[in-house]
Amino acid sequence: MSVLAAEGLFFALMKSQRLYTDYSLDKRATLMALFRGVVDACDADPYLMRAAKWHGEKTQRSCPVCKKSALVELRYTFGEQLGQYSGRIKNLQELTEMESQYGEFQVYIVEVCRECSWNHLSASFVLGDGRERKPPRKVRTLEDEDYTTR
């Protein structure tokens, strides 16, 4: 069952969803290779594991590798119109708000097991109302090299 099909309500909320890609066939091939010992797919980056711990949303699906715990999902958003906010993790409520605020941005759903470090790209799609907008004005942060405190 795909990630979005398991979310039932998800299709009703996302009115502008388009260009949906489900990666379940790739997931199946990766799992087959993992169980044959050809690849090691339980290799989540420490940053991804930290994001899963603090920002992941639990699902009803158990991990296909360790079968111990429930998977968590992360929804990353990318797009030129997002400006410096591109690459952030958003929940479903934030995505429904964003689809009327931005013209077009890509959403990637990644599933992660916090026990065995299994991770896989589950789905991707485009959201937005289709109108071209300028990215939001850049706000200086502590991460900027030229940031000085006074």
C-alpha cells in the first residue's frame, strides 16, 4: 500500500497535488537486494535519524526490515519559490497552508525506522496554485557568514 493511500484523508486535503510518483517498486527491489545480502540499505544519515526523532510523524506501518517498530515519515519541501525555506520538513497542516501561498514546490516523503536506520524515499509530488511568485525576502540568521552581533 502506498504512503498516500494509507493516509486516506491526504488526497482530500491536497487540492493542487500533481505529478505524483510512488517509489514502492523501487522499495521492493531494494528490500529484495537487502534480504539477498547484496546491499546494506539500513544506512540512514545521522541528520536524517535526528530529523526522524524530532520531526517524524508515526505511521501505522511497521518497518519492513526489523519489523519491531512503526515507521516515521518526513515530508521535505523544495522549490525556488520557497527561497531560504527550501529543504524544510513540513507536516500535513503546513502543506495545506503552503499550497495556496506558493506557486509550485516539490514534496518528498521519506520513511525512516528509528530502530534499524532503514530509510527510503516513498513518494514525491508537486503542490502549489501554479502562480509564479518571487521567493520570500531572505532573513539573516546566525548561519550567515556575514552576520555580526552588535
